[in-house]
Amino acid sequence: MEADPDSADVKAAGGVVVQRGDDEARVALCHRPRYDDWSFPKGKLDRGESFEDGALREVEEEIGLRCRLGIELSPVTYRDPKGRSKVVRYWLMEPIEGEFVPSHEVDEMRWLPVADAEELLSYEHDRELLREAGL
């Protein structure tokens, strides 16, 4: 049974950002040096912020791309390192404008074909999201 996103202690949102070319779709992955992992851009909601607004803001903050929301994917729920219940809601997104600039939070971003992205992702729940997206 899926957890109610509004009952989680920690609420976060992010995006599976897809760039569609003539040959194949490419997905944006980001490297977070703090965790030394590869994942989709995401982060905690600000107080009073909607999941949708938080997803768009976090993607822009982490990888520098202003995006358009697509369909919502399944939420990911787990316990964070502090033992709190956490829910992350994700949307497929299409980039509109912007460019990546490395920061202390995200030091690298890559556009990868789906198969390569699936291989590089650090977490199984991210691989499941990518498969759900059906790219």
C-alpha cells in the first residue's frame, strides 16, 4: 500500500528530465559529491510549497534547467538516515532553457541514453522510475 505523501515527515520532489532527439531520448543525471552518487535532481520542499513547484525549483537549482512538468511518476518512500519517513514525488520533465553550472551540491551532470543512465544510477528505486517512464 502506498504511503500518503502528505503524512510523511520529510517531503521532497524532483524530476526525470528528458531531452528527446532525432535518434533517442537522453536523461539528465546528477552527481552529488556529498553522497558520491548518481541520481535524478530532487530536494526537500520549502515550507508551504507544493510538490509540483518544489520539483521544478529543485531541478532548476541542482542542474540549472527550467523545465515543463509532464506526467507524475510513482512516489518513492523510505526512511532517511535520521529514521524519518520520507516521500519523494517525481515528474517527467522537458527542459525549456538553462545550462548546468557545477555547485557544492551537484558537481557534475550528464545527458545519457536510457540504457547508460540505468547502468550509472546508484539506486534501484531510480532505475525503477526510469523503467516506469517508458523511455
